[in-house]
Amino acid sequence: MMLKIKRVPTVVSNYQKEDAEEGGAGCGRNCLRSCCLPGSKLPLYAFKKANKLVCEKGSFDSVNKEPPVEFLDALLLGEWEDRVQRGLFRYDVTACETKVIPGKYGFIAQLNEGRHLKKRPTEFRVDKVLQPFDETKFNFTKVGQEEVLFQFEPSENNHVQFFPNAPIDLENSPSVVAINVSPIEYGHVLLIPRIFECLPQRIDRESFLLALHMAVEAGNPYFRLGYNSLGAFATINHLHFQAYYLATPFPIERAPSKKITTTSNGVEISYILNYPVRGLVFEHGDNIEDLSNAVSESCICLQENNIPHNVLIADSGKRVFLFPQCYAEKQALGEVSAELLDTQVNPAVWEISGHMVLKRKEDYEGASEENAWRLLAEVSLSEERLNEVKELIFEAASCFNNVEENKVVAEVATTASSEDLGEACEDGDALKGSGEPAMVHV
Amino acid sequence: MEPQQLILRYSGWVREALDELPDCFTITDPCVSGHPIVFASDGFLKMVGYCREEVIGRNGRIFQGPDTRRSSVIEIREAIREERCVQISLLNYRKDGTPFWMLFQLCPVFSKDDGRVINFVAVQVPISRKSRRSGVGNSRREMNSCEDGNGFRDNFFRCCRREVCSDSIFELGRASAMDSVSSHDDEVETNEPCEASEVEKTKASAAISNILSVLTHYSELTGRSVCVKRCRLTGNGHLSASLNISLRRIKQSFVLTDAFLPDMPIVYASEAFLKLTGYDRHEVLGQNCRFLSGTDTDTVTQFQIKEHIQAQQACTVRILNYRKDRTSFWNFLHISPVRNASGKVAFFVGIQIDERCRNGETHGLSPEMRQLSVVGAVKVAVRGLSMGANSS
């Protein structure tokens, strides 16, 4: 059986909608492919790779200290505003009403009537977290060069470097930051690691480290990065992270947590408590790379076990939240109530973190903590299932191997349904060994 | 720097009066860069094991450590940003590195004159182990950690017995706490790692109110009174304090004008703007931006600005402006509307560049790009801070 849901795809580029009609011949629109690339230049921001500690002693009042706006922050905001004034966005997101929903948790609601206007729903397959890259579908090499803000790379030496006009070097496999023309908040961008390698939506160590570096470099706690796997509401199968500014805390950032363990290099892993979506939070670690590896290895394990998930990088890269989820599967199986489906809210990383983008005025006006909670509760794994998933991660991720007392019995891994296994193997390297542990039932 | 900090606003007796209070507390000054501690009570110093010189001038985060919860730190950060009270359980560290749970209560102290925040008072009440997690059934790993299990208790009692607790209420609370360990604490444990009891909450609130009455009293003697509730700001054009704080991070020359007020007065002017134009802040606030124009300013350019503002559109112009000393400069000016969380244009931001300074910096961002980054930063700040974020 193949599970699919219908949803309106998000238009992230001005060249996306024409895509279907486009014949594929001659381009002439200044895209990022070989037809238009020669001689093109883009700003290049090179960050320092220093293995500095992610977590200096907590910042008691990073706001009152008033550090000047960081360079990457200024670059991103400036380039983004430039695209605003050049009229590249489909709507002015700052004209969309937004509010904090009254209550204990501080869920955030936004009314965005323009985001999905006039789009027909498309079918998305939701039961496979790893799918091969498909050249015929929309991908980020097809965006216009004006939609790309800058290249983002590790620096050759140990200093931040900036080149306002750097050539785009295909050999060098640059990572780029591009605007999302349907922003859900100010500064909404996509980080596309090694864009020309056309990687499918799939976490690898290097790419996740890049995303974490971006959060650290921006140095702004209100600039967060997010990731949606396939089956957890990613709509484009070309590796990308999202990010935007919202100068208010997300409910997930205020949620308490309970420590499960500390890895050999000091990364602390905890359960998120008192929150409608169950998940794990990763923090500390001896350096950025340790934290990054702990998260990326966990994601890789989830991918290989076909468990859809969302990731939020918060707190300027000090904390990473990981949510395995099962909403799309429930939706495909017809287990989500019509009332929730009617709101057309797709619970991806931002919604799960407590930022709800609503399409109907009545949903916005009537937004309440109970409604938000009810929706998010549908996304969550059960406590038992999360526990199983956690064990799976702890067993698989090599950086956890040195952790004492983690002699975990991964029962789940051995209970793959044989029916699914045949199909799973089509993907070749996509799924190894353990098969598909029945995509999360609650 | 420490004595002056307090004495400026309060009479010289304030220190002695504060020293007489038995509580563990600190007073910080948000107006000084780094938001340092300017007073620490004897009780506090005993509790954390630092001497006074090691604490004064430092930021309160020096007491936080690896197991201090980020969610708690964020609560405190937001309370400071929004200039409101907060009461929260917090894991802090002594000088010797041992962690301990305490109830942290923070309150702003306002200036009676202009409603600005002058100080924050932070009271810290060690939390008895009544509602500590039991640790039973947990692995050995947790016991080794200072944060959890028995390790914590030992540390905690060592601290309380020897140094801090002379207070009978507190002794009492702790004694009864010892009896009730481990039975039905599991629920509390999963909700919040360490919940303070009512006794502790009352104690913290009482301490805050004692400290605040001392501060209020000694400020009256200097004629520069402080108050606990922000006074109603009279007159037009005052920005919320939290927006002011966010805007202070932006170092370029810019002003914010209020689109809702008649004649759109300036409601914020950056330090760099004051430096560029030679005016004091009070001479600028409340004015319309035209006060920078003079005899040789081109009226066509002025009209152009007016038209864009009426149409709520961004524009860039080159306009001749005058400083306070009447010297002129070519102002490469960018103006953009800024919407609040309801989506309405609430402000206009104007970013000035003295044209002579336009051709510096080849390796950084271009002046035009830096202007746009100010627009972005202001839009983010205004939107985020007008969402009604006081949710807790």
C-alpha cells in the first residue's frame, strides 16, 4: 500500500508555478543552471569553523547586553529587505496580522490568507522518508539568481570573511541562502547545502553542521532554523533547511525537559515535557560539531527507519529539538478529524514549535490554546512509541556508543513488517537492514 | 564603580539599610553595558561562596552552569526584555562548582520621572528538597550527577546548614520536607524539576517588598525617586521600553517616527544619529524630521519624501540637512514604512548616511545594504514586540 495525502504545495520560488508548463528548452531567466550560470556572481559569507563552545554560561540577559547586530544577521536582513523592495515576494508578510494566543504556553498565531491562494492540491507520498532526487520536479537550481541572497561556506582560514561579489564556483559546490517567496515571517529563507549536488531531502552530518553554524553565526536567538523530512511536510525533495526571524519566544523553547543521558562528548539529551508534541532536545557538547553529530546521527537513524521527523535549531544553535511525527500518516489513513483537516494547517516544524500559520480568518479569530494543543497532540507519537524510537536512536548512533548504561534492546528494529520490506528495498541505499517499523502507530 | 552606581540614585544610607536585610539578593543596573550586579547582600554571598569583589560588576549569568535549564534562562531573558517581574525555579552554581536549586524572583525598579527601568532586584530563596525528584529507580548515572538524586541533597544540605539558613521558617519547611521524600513526588518531578513551596514563594515575595521599600525610601531623599509600578507616561510618542532595548542594538544612525501621531514625531533616535546631528535626545524626540532641513534644502526633495510617506512606500533621497551647529551635510537618506503585528503601518524608519562617509569599507556591507539591514532589524523588532507577548 502507498500512503498519500493531498495538499497545496508551497510556492517557494517565483519560477515554481511555471514549472509544469515549461518545456525544458532554453531558459533565458537567469537561473542557477549551466545555461545561465557562467560569469554570475553572488556575495559570499565565509564563517569560521572554530570549535568554540556552543554553550558559554547561559546568557542571563543577552538582550540587555545589547551586542551590536552581528554581521551575518545584518547581511541577511539587508539582502532580504532588498528583495522586499524589489517586489520579489508574493505578499508583504509584515502586513499579515499576528498575535500571541492568550494562555499559559504562548502559542503564536498568524493570519495568512495569501499564502496558498489559487493553488490546486497535489498528491504527496507520505510513507517514505527517503525518496530519490527527481530531476523532473521543481528543485532549487531552477530558482532565479535574484532569489539567491548569498553563498554560505566555511572559511579557509579561521576568520569570518565576506566577498560582496564572488564568482559562483561549481567545482567548489557552494551552499546558498535563497528567499522563500511565500514567507511565513520576516527574513524567511532557505539554506540549500551544496546546491549543485542536487541532494534529496535527507540529513547528513556535513549539511546539518552547516545549518547549525548558520544559527551560531547569526547570533540572534530570534533567528531559528528548521527542517522537515519527507512525510513530515517537506514538499520539495531537494535538501534544504528553512529559517526566519520572529522576535518572541516559541512555546517549545519554554518547555521544561528531563534529562535522559549525556553522550561521551558531553551532549545532553532530554525529553521535552509539558508539551503537546513529544520529542527530544539536544544541548551542550564539547563543541559545535559534537552537538551537530549527535543530532544528525539521530536523524540518519530515523531516516533509515522510515520515521518522519522535524528538527528545530533554537537559541542561536545552543539547543536542537527533534520531533519524530506521525500526522501525515494518520491523515493518509483517514484518522484525522475533518475539523482539524479543515483548518488546512500542516503541522511542520514551525507549527510544532508553536507558531501556527492560519489560512482562515475564523480560525485566527477563534484561535485558542486548546485548539493549538489539540492539533499538535495529533502530531505527537505516543509515549511508548517515542520511547521505542529513542532506544532505536541510542542504539544506532555511534556517538552514543560510549555512553554508559545504554544497553538498550531495540525491539522495534526487529519488528519490521515483512510486507513493507520489499518495497523499502527499492530505494537501494535508502533503507538498510531494519526495514520499516510500521511508520508509527499511536 | 559600584558605590557610585547606587548612590547616584539613592542616598548614602541605602547600602547600610540593604545590608541589614537578611535575605539573599542582588541588585543589577540594566543601564550599564553588560547589565552588571551593583549590590549583593551578605546572605547571597554566603550562599554562592563568592566574595563581594568577585561578584560586583559581573553579570548574573556567572552563577549559571551546564545544567541550568535553557527554558528558565529564556523566561528570565524575556522578563528583563519586557521589564516585568518573574518568579521561577533556577539551578545555580556556587563558586566551588556545586549546583543548587533556588527560587528566583526578579522585579524591575522604575524611575518616577520618566518611567525608565533603573534597576532590577533579584531575590533568591534556596528551595528545600520537598518536591525534588525522588531519583528512585533511576540509573546510577543520575546519582553521579550533581543535579540529580542524592548528590544534590548532600550538596544542598551542606550549603544550608553551614552557611545560609538561620531562618526558622526555612528550617521548618525543610524538616517537614525530609519526611515526605520519595512517595508521591513523581508527578512534580516530570512537570518541573524543582517546584518551590508556598512558604518559599511567600518568603521571596516578602523579601522583594522589603528591598523595594528600602530603595523607594532612600530614593525619595535624593529627589530622584524610584517606584515599583511604571508611572503612567504622559505626553505623546513614548515607545515601549522593550522596543527601546531592541532598537539600541542597532548601531547605525536612524530615527523612528510614529505614523499614528499627528505630524509624525520622532519617537526614537539612535546614538549615532545624535552624534551625526549634534543634538541631545530630548531636543530630537517629539520633532518632525523636517527640523533637519534648512535654507538650502531642496523643497522638491522634501515633497518627494512627503509623497512616499503618504503612499506608505520606501524611498531613497539625497537631501541637504543641517546639524545643531548649523553646518550642513548631504544626507543619503532611506525611509521605509514599518508595520506592527496587526499589519498596520505604525512607524517610519529613516536611516541617515553622511555622504562623505559613503565610500569607506570595501570589505563590509555597502552603505545601501547596511541601511536596508536597519530596516529589516526594525521591522523584526516592531513586529515581535507588538504581538502581545506578555502571555504568562
